[in-house]
Amino acid sequence: PAAAPAPAARKARQCNADYRWTMPKVTAFLEALARCGCVAGAARSVGMSRQSAYRLRARLAGTRFVAAFDGARKQGVRARFAA
């Protein structure tokens, strides 16, 4: 009898944390944003997109996150121009 073909290797499932905003990602994003002032660069540094960062900001409108986002961006812009 012929041997059955080996099953195809399955691609490892992504954890939700890989493509969703988590508290550690938000914290790291805000820290990166405070350093560089660039939303796209800060988002990329945590594996997210610029668009998703702005969607998160819109979704959390009226919370402390918006103030932290704006403050970190301003701090990063000032740091970039000071350098």
C-alpha cells in the first residue's frame, strides 16, 4: 500500500496581540512618539500602521489617551527640531 502524503504544514496562527492595540503597545507607541514626533514611525515601531493609530485616537476620543497622544507628538516634534 502507498503511504499517505504528509499533511501540509500549517501556518502558525497570529495572536490577537500581533495585530491589535494592547496596553504594552500603546505605552511603547506613546514613548516612541514622544521621541520622534512622527505618528507613522512610532506606529511602525510597535508593528502597527499610522492609520490604525489615528483610528485608535478617534475611538478613544474624550479619554486621557487623546491628551497623551497630542502631548507626546508635540514633545517629539520639539525634540526633533532641537536636534
